[in-house]
Amino acid sequence: MSSTISSSKNAPKAAAEPRPGSATVPVAEDNDMIRAAAKVTRDLNAPRPVIYWADFLLSLAVGYGSLAGAIFSQSPWLVLLFGLIAILALYRAGSFIHELTHVRRNSLPGFHFAWNLLFGVPMLIPSFMYEGIHSIHHRTKKYGTIEDPEYLPLALMKPWSVPLFVIVAALAPVALLFRYAILSPLSAVIPPLRKLVVERYSGLIINPDFRRKPPEGDLKRRWLACEIGASIWSIALLAMVATGVIPLRAFVIFLVVMSGSVVLNQIRTLVAHLWENDGHEMSVTAQYLDSVNVPPPGTLPALWAPVGLRYHALHHLLPGVPYHNLGEAHRRLAAELPAGSNFYRADHDSLWALIMGLVRGSAARN
């Protein structure tokens, strides 16, 4: 999966520049870029509900329809074809969990509830596992530090950390079933276990040292409702498989599709940042340069980085811009900023080039 970029005819190649590593290569704020970003995107901050609903529901229909096609098909080739389509479509539907953490509920009435009802609970990834977690990743003084739940200095770790990072994700469906079918009900009556479940097993995190705090206020209520729903569903699912109501073959296909979607997201996460920070606080510009854009004209990033995730660096610069406006924001900034701007240094060529760069960098440092 790769694509060539050309966001501006004057844009320099990002790979030719030394990368920031906060402690070793401090990066001062690029105030011109930050001011330009705020100026040219003032009218792009409002989400358009019709786009959210249409995109999510269509992705969901294709995903569940293809999953059914894989389950009921007898031909191995059709099972494979439908399975791949289901993985991509459900991955896109699931990617809206990222938008849920940034868009105010009153801007998209009913969308948070519908996402959890139709996807989050059935796929055992309710939104509370991201809400209250992802916002920490966007705090200027938390990004890339030991307090960031979504950051690991992979570029500074052993080379085997990169493949292990992806392989572990393949086991997520089994881990989620265990979390909701076993740990949830047990933790309801065992307080020490509940503390462990909340701290360690209630967030989509990659930093093993992060400990989540108990939820408060409205999040606590929503968390409880979603967790009860996911627990009932997971217990019912396992019971139906055990009694033969759901054939084992269908259950295995469901798990494989779930695993495929999670692995694809993990690969995308692997190249969302350069992972070069060693735990120190970083300037906003350094955080931007440690993040990744893979803009058009390439088309494949629309599959492996959907719902605006191909503009991940720009999202860190403009977290309030909804996914459907990030492309326009990138175009406006490319037209506004000169060729030497730091803006272009976050634009990269391909998924494969980013992965290989991460592996080579990790090997060189170790």
C-alpha cells in the first residue's frame, strides 16, 4: 500500500530533513504556520451531520453485509473477497470513534448513541474506551510523555518492537471477549479487580505505563451503559456458539474479520507518528513534525487511513476541524505557505516507506 504525494509543486521532500526528537533536536514554534493554520480554516470547524451519518451508515451496511456474505458463502474465494471488504468497511465505520472524541454531542444529535448501538457494543469497542483517553494525547504538555496513553517511542526501541506491536493487535478480539464476558461481571463484585479493569483494560492505549482514572460525571453514566451492553452481548455470543445456535465456522469468520480490522488500524497507528520523542515535552511544531500526513494524489491512504486519518499531522495542528474538511484545510495551507515552511515536512510518500523508515531508524539506534 503506497502512494505518491504532491501537495504543492514547491514542497520539499520530508524525508530529506532531520527529524525532531525533542530532547536531541529541539524544535522552536513555527508561529507563521500556526497563525496561517488558524486564519485559513476559520470557516471549516463546523461538522456536517449529513456527511457523518451517510458515511457511517454506508460503511456499516457494506461491512455487515460483506461479513454476512463471508459467513454464508461456500467458495473459499468468495469468503476471502467478502472478508476483505468487511475488514475495510468495518475499519472505516470503527474509525468514527476518533471523531466522537472531538465533535460535540450537540453538533451531531444522536450520532454518539447510534455509533455505540450499531458498532461500538456489537464489535466490543464502545466509545468510552477512547473518550477521555484520546484527549490526553492532544494536550500540549502531555503528548509524547509518560502520561500520554497513545505514545510509545518505537523509533528508539528494539527493532522487534515494531512487528510485535502489530502481532499483538491480532489477539484483540479474544482479549475483548474475555474483558467483557469474564472481567466485567467479576469486577462488578470484586472491587480490587474493578480497579485493575478500569486502570489497565478500559482504554485503547499503547503506553503500558499509563493508568486510567475512574470516570466521572456524564462519562461514568455512559461508560456503565455501554459496558453492561457489551458484557451482555459477549456472554450471549459465547453462549450461542457453545450451544450451536451460532456455527463455529461463522464465529471464527467473525473473529478473523474483527482481528483484520484491528490489525489494519494498528498498522495505521504505526505510521501515524514518527515515534521519535524520548519522553520530554515538545513544542506544538515538534508534535506536528513527529506526526504524519499522506495527502493526495494517492488513493490507497483512503483505505488504510480513512475518515481523515491520512491528515494526522494536520489534525494535531487543527484538532477542531472535522474529518471531511481536513483535505480542504491542507489545500489552503499548501497555497498559503512558502516552500520552506515546516508545513511540508509532515507530508510523506507511502505507508511502506514510513514503516521501513521506522524499522531502519530503530535498528540504527540499537
